[in-house]
Amino acid sequence: MNKVVVRLVALAVAVVVIVGLVVLGRGKEPQEMRFALVPKSVGHTYWEGVRQGMEAEARQRGVKAVFQGPPEASVEQQLKIIESLITQGYDGIGISPSDSKAVEEIIGRAINKGIAVVTFDSDSKDSRRLVYIGTDNREAGRIAGRLMIDLLGAKPQAQAGDETFLVQIIGGQPGAENLNERMEGFKEAVADVNISLADDLYNEENPDKALQVAENAINAHPDLDGFFCANAFGGPGVAPAIEDAIGRGQLEPHQIRVVAFDTTPDILNYIEEGVIDCTLAQQTQRMGKLSIEHLLRFAQQYQELGRFNPPPEGEDVIDTGVAVVRPEDVPQYRPEPKEGD
Ligand code: BGC
């Protein structure tokens, strides 16, 4: 081969190698990326805000995003959905774990495969999730405890004499980190006042169970003074149970004070009717929006560095905030009427 031919072959090889490197090494564009948010369930209106926030952010960033969860909260079904998203090669997954321990292994596996994982709404602190986005649940529980103290007029033990108030806390699924933290925060806040607590009850994120545990509590404790409902199923379970007991003459109106969680339309109605005293509003749209924002950021980081670079402990929690909703605040939590309504 003469020198010219050798040079041409070398040039051709170089061009092929360079083009190959460019094509293979090219990161995915945002519009080629797919993200998924996996709530505890999709069958409850609480999650609508998260879905809307997710969709708006995905549209703005030009990424694909799906909202996939079990119809009703189920630890096993949630794991199956996450497994299938991993198999389908999603670029990032946001999870609100029904059970914080049960998801640790699968989150670790996703991260090892280069799939970004964040938690939203409820955390799994001991997992390898990159950040948690949602309410500071312990602090929200403390706020709820202080609201109950005000409603009942509870006093520090030393000034209370013989008077005590009895409060029933109702959780959701026993393995849910967010609800357990709310329950613990509430207990911390009422620890030094004349409030005693009945044994914790759980509605397991089920509306029938939510009504049943409320009725059981009212019947078991004729002297009950308050309910703290740690999830969105709690208020709509407790309120009809109280109304029925009032109808039967078993309770006086306002004899039991109620601090609820969330601002679904049924909860807002019960506040206006005066059966629920107040509730804590969570920023669900923000949770959906920020989940997509951070998943995209981490997925791009993985493409650049070949690994995730999560923030250190203490900076890995993005607090979306809560607000107290009393009867006078209800109108601002009603959806804006749409054109033609
Ligand atoms: C919680 C969710 C829960 C929902 C429905 C909300 O307060 O943040 O984790 O699934 O209530 O019960």
C-alpha cells in the first residue's frame, strides 16, 4: 500500500472512532427521559395536587412523566410497580413509601443501576434515596399538638389540678414514616400538659376502616375530648362518626375537638360544618413539581459523572411547608371555578 492509501485508511478509522464516541457518549436530551412518581395509592383526591404539579413541571421541562400507584395503598403492589419501572429503564423514580423499611432494598437496586430515586410525601431515611421532598412531618405533628392544646384549653400539668383531657390519635399504615413522625410530634407537643392519650389506632388508608376505628374510639371512651387524624382518611372517618353519635344523643356538638390533616373537599366541608375544628394543608403541587425538578437534575448528573452526588445528610430534605386552615381560611383552599362553571 502506498503512503496515501495508508493515510486515507487511518483518517477513515479516526473519523469512525470520533463519530462513534460522539454518538455513544452523547447524554440523553431531556425529551428522551422518562420519570415516574409512585404515590401510596392513586385512588384518593389527596394525590391530585401532586399529579398536577408533576404534569406541569414535566411539560415545562419537556420530559415524560407518569403517575403510577396501586388503586388502594398496598405495600406489595407498590413494590411491584417500582420493580416494573426499573425493568422498563426509567431514568428516575419518585416514591411516597407506604412502608419506609420495605422499599430500602429496591431503592438501593435502582440507584445501583443509575436510576435516580427521590422520596416525596413520606420518606425512607435509611434507604439510598437522593433527597426527600415534602412536609416536615415531625414539626407538623407538633403544630397539630399545639392546636389541640388551644382547642381544649389544656394546661401544664403543674397548674392543671385533677382535670385531664383524653385524646385519640389515628394513624394510617403502621410502616408509614410520615404518619409516624406526625404522631410522635403530636405526642411531644402534649407531653407536659394535662392531655392523656388513648392507645394509637390505624385506619390503614381505608375509608371503611377510618369510620370503624372512629366509631370504636367514641364507644370505648365516653369521655373522649379530641381526635388527631394524622392522614387524609382520618378526618372524613371521624366526622361522620361524631355526627352519628350527636344524632343518637351520645355526644354534644363540639364535645370532641378534631385536628385533621389535608384539605380535600370533604375535609373542608366538615370544617365549615364545625365538626372538624381545623386541618393542616400540605403543599402537594409543590411536591410534584420539585420531585420532577430534582429527578431531572440527578439523572443529568449521573450522565455527566457516571455516579450520583447527593447532598450530605441534613441538606437532603426539601421542606415544602404546611399551613393551618381554620373555618375562615376554607374559601382560599377551594379550587378556582373554571370558565363555564
Ligand atoms: C399523607 C399521605 C397519605 C394521605 C391519605 C396524607 O396526609 O401525607 O401520605 O397517603 O394523607 O391518607
